[in-house]
Amino acid sequence: MTTDGADDPATAHFAGNRRSKRLLSPVSFLVLMALGLCVAFPGYALDLVAFTGITGPLTSALTQIASLGPGIKALVGFVGFVVALISLAALRNFGPVLFYVGLAIFAAVGLVIAGAIMGAVI
């Protein structure tokens, strides 16, 4: 005697299952779109030259970088990116765990610093 899953909730065949899947797709799309827009909104760049919390030799280095022209800033950022990429390629020889740790550090630190040197708002 088959009960069509009426007694066992694990095997129950709900009539609204297809309807809920049809509703879940647009809702999840809207949630992902809203999340993507929140991430893509422009941030506010920190003016490192006027920031008073930085002291020592970093202050003079930031002042010198700020006085450079946009082309030189782009060149400095590109060279920094290439050096970081070469060191990231060298990390491949240390094994997969160190490679992914180095990749995370490179993405979190290196790209942000290179973008700040070039004047990008991240």
C-alpha cells in the first residue's frame, strides 16, 4: 500500500515545490544583484599625504609620491605590480598552501597599495 509520502515527511511530494523553486530564482537574483551593487559602490579614498596618523619616514615617502605626475605614478604602480607578481610566481614552488596564502596577501595588500599609488579609488 503506497501512501505517496503522506506519512513520511522526508519522502513527501509537495505540490508547491515547483512554485517555490520558480520563486526562489528571481529572489536570489535580486539579492545577488543588490549585494553586487553594495560592493560596487565607490569607496572613499584616504588622503595619505594629509593623514596625520602617519609619522616617520613614511610621511616623506608619501609626500614624494604625491608630488609625482600621473604617468610616473602609473609606472611606479606597474613596477610594483610586476615585482609582486614575480614574487607570487616564486611562491608556487613552496606548495599549494603557501601559494594561496601568498595570493591572498597579494590581493589584499599589494593591489590596494599599487592602486593607491596610482591614485585609484578602491
